[in-house]
Amino acid sequence: MQTISIIRSRTVVLTNRNIDTDQILPGRFLTTTSRHGLGPHLFADWRYDDQQNPKKDFPLNRVEAAEYQVLVAGDNFGCGSSREHATWALLDYGIRVVISTQIADIFRSNALKNGLLPIIVEPKIHGWLTRHAGEFVEIDLQEQSLTMANGNIVGFPIDPFAKTCLLNGVDPLGFLLQQEAEIAAYEKSDS
């Protein structure tokens, strides 16, 4: 898992409300347990026409993925099923941060465990971001701050343990395994 410390990126905006995990990654692509290779299928039913040609009017088809690591999504992003593959597809495409006014609980949990930072902002901030697609933002995870192109800086909440894992580039199991020596010492002293 990649560490997240500071991310500077342009934003790509999808203003649709209630984007569920089946829209993020349609069910027919859930045939793998690999976290890699799902990026081309991200939003497949929205990105491609019936002949599998990219639709020119879909925002992700108008940007270079490497420059756009921040997705500003409509309200209630990631609702629906609990498929972890949706998070994998976003990461494989190159998205590192999702910003919305509301992010579904299970999706948010999956995101944090896989290295995708979900940020919830106030409607006023969200409105500015959606009206200014393509602007640069800076996300500082240590400071829990989002700096917008207009100079405004806003804070965002994050679970302290998830923050520690993201800053160190480990998932919860990886974090636990890093404590193996201390756990073994405790077990030895307790026997």
C-alpha cells in the first residue's frame, strides 16, 4: 500500500448523486481477487459506448489519469454493495482521494484499508470544488487539511488509526504484523 502524506493534484468531478459501487465497478468485473488491472473497467458503463469506445463527454475520458488523483464526487458516494473491488478500481486508475459531502460507511472503510483517502467536506466547500473542476488542490494528511486553488484551507476528520496506517503505507493487518516482536515479548512474559 502506498503511503499518503501530501497529495497535490488536479480534480476530476462527477456530480452525480448516489453513485453506488456497481456504477463504480460493474459486477461483471468481479472475477478477480487481484487488486490490479481493474482501472480500465472503472465506471465502465458510463465511460464506454456499446462498441466499447470511450465516450468523449465522460469526465474521466477527458483527463490524464496521472494528473488527476482527486475525484470530487456527488453526495452519497460509494453506496450500495460492500464490494471492495470498487476501491481497487479507483486506486488502479490512479485516484488517491475521493471528496464528497457524504461517503457510504462500508465504502469509506474499504477505502481506508486499501490506501484511498475519503474526505467529507461541507456543502459550501463541495459546491466550490464541483464548480472548479480541474483546479489544483493540496491534501495534507498529517495536518488533515485541504487547500483549494482559491487559497481556502479546510480541515477534514479521519479516524486516528486509519490516519496512522495511511501515513505509514500499511493496512491494519500490516500494522499488527509490525508489532510482532512486542506481541511475542508480551506473550512470553505472560506464560
